[in-house]
Amino acid sequence: MGLFCHCEVRCEQETGATRGRPTDVTKALPLTGMVVAGLIGVVCLADLAVGIPFGGANIPFDAVCLVSSGILAYLSWSIRERKRS
């Protein structure tokens, strides 16, 4: 057993984690990403529509935030689906 194999075995023994098995963190992280993406999207849409959170001062900023929240939501969803299978 080489140095790296020994470290992996010791790490698994200390944490109780095993490879390939989803843990609570890997289940919660994509859900958290989707919630954050939704919140950012709602705030930016509200700013574009009525100008409440930021006063509607910067329309390109809102557009970039909407695109970013969409990308984050997609990536979180794809990770969630990949972990299911």
C-alpha cells in the first residue's frame, strides 16, 4: 500500500465517508444553489419591474444577475440529477 492509498484509507476511517455514496452535504448543496439562484432572480426581476431593491439604477447589472442566476440554477439542477442516478 503506497502513501496515497494509506492516506485515503485513514481519511475514510476518520470521517466515515465512502466513495460514491451521497452524503448529506452532496444532497443539500444543489438544493441550496437552486434556492440562492431563485432569490437572486426574484430580486433582480423586482428591480427591473418596479425598482425596489436597488432603485432600478443599473439595467445591465440586473440582466447579468438574471443570466447568472439562471446558470446557477441549471448547474445545481444538473448536479442534483447526476447524484440521483
